[in-house]
Amino acid sequence: MRVQVAIIGAGPAGLLLGQLLARAGIDAVILEQRSPEYVLSRIRAGVLEQGTVDTLEEAGVAERLHKEGLVHHGVEISAAGRRLRIDFQELVGKSVTVYGQTEVTHDLMDARKAIGAPSVYEAESVSVHDLDGARPKVRYVKDGEQHELSCHFVAGCDGYHGVTRQSIPTGALRTYERVYPFGWLGVLSETRPVSDELIYTNHERGFALCSMRSMTRSRHYVQCSLTEKVEDWSDERFWQELRARLDEKANAALVTGPSIEKSIAPLRSFVAEPLRYGRLFLAGDAAHIVPPTGAKGLNLAVSDVRYLARALIAYYKHGDSSALDDYSQKCLRRIWLAERFSWWMTSLLHRFPETDPFGGKILAAEIEYLFRSRTAQRSLAENYVGLPFEG
């Protein structure tokens, strides 16, 4: 089977790329190892930058987002019993939208199905070949039968553990990584949120976050050791620990209830360079991971896809390959800025086991500076709502 673009991975990055290419008349097939039900069962955050919302509008999949998404004009930072509101509108004139990543994926799946574009789920033993040639090949097994795609380009949107990045020869890729010595224990519950906006808390017992999926469904997190196990955390223990870290006002508004999902997520920073090898282009988690503290994971994936879609459209519509040649460098400039911000937010809000007394005093001064300085608050707001795209 011949196709212009083979997209590996049917998460939001792969589906969004497929949708943007389909609207431009470019032939693409999406291959996904898991079933649609499995893909939709993955619980992920969903704080969308304005640029992400704009890109979803461009893809024609923002109707439900605008009906059900919650527009937030700020976030709150809590430390030592004090609360600081970072007013996005006043500081930088932008906002973010809370809309779950699962819902974004659902909307993209529905859109692809509506136009009849091909997606192959439960594609097993996916492998990529001849990436440095003019006609790469993608092989996979479906229902016990071997298949082969011949394509012009391969888009690796198959996540951190996917096959595409692992198919790049040793020595052609350089990776950078930082593994944090803690994780986030998250609980999803059918309870109203603590506040209309997210509350990020720095506390001597560890970080906490009061977030939401809707006005009737809350998502809360507490920093925990990587040795912890979910089974050891009863709902009662979680709510007790969360209360211990929240300020008085947040505690008064907290509504507890049975958890409908509970998990521990380790925190990691990871970047692979370059994002291109021959005719393979990496996007999303296949290329980079950020800690969730700055809400950049999904937004960075959308940024990659936005650049890649435009580059492929320029190639097929105008014979211009310059944007494909610039893809990796352009993405990496934005990726490293997001990595810096996520690292800074993580360092600001969490307790690190190796922090000495001097480091503790520096952290306290950093928080004090944020609370006092309009410039520091504007910097946080500018990065949180999303830096502008290039071009």
C-alpha cells in the first residue's frame, strides 16, 4: 500500500497531525498499537494554551471544547499560608482552557471517522525501514496478517516507549534527561473543585495541586516518594494528606468523596535531538517529556504537530522543503523554553530530599520574590499561557 505520510501513534499528536493533513488533501494513514478504548481510557491533564486552542480550531475539532471547556484567566500560588493570584489577562492579555486530553483525543477520533480517513488500531509488531531512503516502509501485523506501507515520510507520534525513536541508529540521536526523586499521586473524584482556578501549593510536607476536569469533577495531586504504592493510599489517607498541605481557605472549600481513579506518575524531563532522521520526524512524547507542573506536555505536542503539518503542506503544495529542513531546530527552541519553565515550576513548588539549609533559604527567597515582583509574575504568566509560535 502506498501513502504520502505514515503516522505512528493515535494519541492526540498523531490524530491532530492526521486531521490537519486530511484537511489539506494529504494522504496519511495512522497506525496504533492499542485499541481505541484503551487510548481513550488513559487519564491525562488538559490545560490548553491559547495556541493549542487555535490549532484545534484550525483542525475543525473545537466545537465541543468551546461548549464544555473552562476558560481560566489565572492560577493561584499558595505558600506558607499565603495565596497569590497570577492574573493572566491583566499581566499578558491571554488565558488558558481546561479541557481534558481524553476529550481532545475523543474529538479528533470522531473527526477522523467522520471523514473516513484510515486508522489501523491494534497494529502489532510495527517496524520502520529505509528511513534514510526516498521511500521509507512501515511494516505491521493486523489480525495475524503482515502488511507493508510505502510512504514519503514517517511521523513518529508513538510516545516515549514507541518504536520510532528507537529505530534511529545509535549515534544519530543525542538525549538529555533528568529524573526527579518524587512523583505525583493523583485522585480523580466526582466532587466540585476547590476553586474556579487551579491552586499550586508549596508546603513543607510537599507539593499539592487542586485542579479540575469540569465544575463537577476534580483532580487533586500530592507529591509522594517513588517508593510509594497506590494500594497503600486509601481515599481517607489521601484526603487527610491533601488537607494537611492546603491553606485555610482551600481547606474550607475542599469537598471529598470516593475516588474514581488513582495513580502515581513519576516526574521526568527528557529531550531527544534532533527531531529528524532521514524521512522520520519525531513529535510529542516520542521526542520530549516535561514534568506536569507547568502544564506543557500536550501543548508541546500540539506545537510540534503544528510545525510539522505546515512543513508537509508546504512540501506537497509548493514543493518547498525548507520548513521540513528547519523543523527540528524550530521545535527544539520552543521545547527547551518549555523544559526550562517546567523545571523552574517544579523546583519552586516541590520539596527535594537533597535540599540543604542554604537551598531551603534560596527557595523561600524565590517564592518571596514571586509574591513581591510584578515582573516575576508576568514571566510566570507569559510562560504558562504559552509563548508565541514562530512563523
